[in-house]
Amino acid sequence: MAVEAILDVRWSNDYIFWHPFKFCGIRTISFPTANLWMPDLTIEERTDKDKETKSPYLLIHWYGWVVYKNEQVVTTACRMRVYKFPFDVQSCNITFKSIMHADNEIKLSYNKDNESMTHLTRSMMWTQYEWTFENLTSTNKSSIMYPHQTAIVYTITMRRRSVLYIANFISPVLFFLVLDLASFLIPDAGGEKISFKVTVLLAVTVLQLILNDILPSTSNKVPLIAIYCIGIFTLMLLSLLETMVMMYLIEKDSAAQHNEMDEEQNLSVNCGDKWFKANFHSCVRGRKTSDCASVCDESADETQSVTKEGSNDKLTEVSFSLEQVSAELREIGKTMSLLSSNGKEEKFGYWARMGKAVTLMEQEASRDLTEDEGA
């Protein structure tokens, strides 16, 4: 911590005295510090003692009172307690003591009016940057080791400005959590939900890296803001895992339904192929559909009824069979349009196989009709 302060030290020298009226009314004089004794005061917490600069003059009063003033910037070490960061309040001490003199040689005194010192300090402060000055208190302490020395301790209490951290860190992390919770409204059909959650999770990770640069690494306890970030990160990670499990279960269920539908479609395609072939062969060549009867009994009965009605007029029977094929195709078209209108998934493999079977049967029927006309 760097503190810009004015050091004001006063002491009495019993060997200095003069009458002002005998010396042209002179009451005070300036004297070099190198030619007069000064108390060897130091600051325990100071870290830049080698860079210390001293004022070159003293102010001496006619009755022996000596005043030393020095304006300087003091850099001190302060123990930080960041458990409540960024709502923490820090207290830093500045301890003045003599290096060599004991209590029987030099006695330190101080201003015990803390309220007046706080008001004076606040009036002298120009800038406060990240910290807000609260108060200044003074007390003394004595060492238990020889030589016994009394030190004066000034305690500066400061409060951190937390508005910037709330706006730049705490609020964005909370907003990311709200977005993660709102992502449950995204449908599970596509992969947009997982990609969105991963993006939000990476954003929180970046904020955690920024927090690691802000917080000091010498803290004894884990700060509350770090626990806050870890908790939100854990909730978002659990929601991502929940989404992955749900999509896996949905995909597994969908695959099982597709397998059942494929089995039903394959059975219907095989039955339909045999039925069409039986119809055309029975109409053109007059054969019975004993093979198809074992697969589709109803279709076989219809085929046998068609073949028994008459085999004299083959052209009429072929036309009748073609009309039946056209009717079946129209039913297939209606079924496809109904599926597409309901928004269901179309099974192109099934309909492609059905259309191919119908085309082959039409070609075979046309070829048989041509042979019969030629005969």
C-alpha cells in the first residue's frame, strides 16, 4: 500500500533558548538537519527504506521547540483479507518507533483524538482511486524484549469500491446462469442446445481466469466470490450433462421406433410385391397365386377370384389389373401426402422400393401383352 503523508515530528531541546527582543525579534530559525540531533524514528512496515528522502532543514523556536516536517510517499506492507471481496474492508497499520533509544531515553507521545485526526486526514486527501477512506485511529504498544521501546501505531481503515466489480464481473456471471437456465426451452431435436451450453460454459471459464488475476494468491480462505463462481460453473456443468443424457435417451428411443417401423415396412413391401406379381401373372398367363396365399391370404383370394372369372378376354383382364394397380398407386400417393401434411418423417427407402416394384410389374405386364397380341 502506498500512502502519501506529511510527517510532522516535534520535540524539545533543553540546550536551545534565546530572547527574541535581544536578537531583533527573531522567534524561529531554520537549521540544517545534519548539524542537529534528531530522533531516529522509522516505520516498521515500510518496504522502501532505501529510497527514503528527508527534508534538509529543521524549524527551531526561541524556547527550544524543534519541528521537523517532511512530505513523502510511504510504501508499506499490509495484510489483505479478501474473503468478502469485493465488499471487503481493509485495515493497514503504520507503526512508528525508535531504532536505538529505549523508553528511559526517549518518550513518544501522540494525538489521542481519533475523530479530529480522521477529519483532518479526509480533508487532506485528493484522490482515493479504488479505495474509500473510512477512519484513522492511533494507539501505542510496548515491546517485551530488551530494550523496552514504546511504538505508536496508526491504523488506516479503507473500504473497497465494489460497484465496478459488480458491473463487470458478478452481474455477467449471473446473466450467464440465467441464459443457461433459459436454454432448457430449446428443443432437443438438434445440436444447437449443446453448442449453446458449451459456449456459455466457456464464457464463465474466461471470467474465472480474470478473477484469478484479480485476487491475491496468499489468501488463507477461499473468497466468497470464488465460491460463487465455482457454484455457478458446477450448476452449468450439471445442466450440460443432463442435456447430453436426455439427447442420448431420446436418440435411443427414436432408433428403436425406427427399427420397428422398418420391420413393418419390409413386411408390407414383401407382401405387396408378391400380391402385384401374383395379380399380373394370373391375369396374363392364367396362373394361380399359391405362393402369395401363404403371405397375404386376402390378396391371394382376390387374385384367385380374378383368375377364375375368365381367361378368354385377356385384354379386358389386363386392363382391369392395370386399373387396380393405378388405384393402389393413388392410395400410396394419398398416404405419402398425409404423412407429409402431418409433419412426420418420410421413409424414402420404403416408398422407393414400392415404386420400383410397381414399375417392374408394369414393364412385365406390357411385355406379356405384346407377346399375346403377336401370337
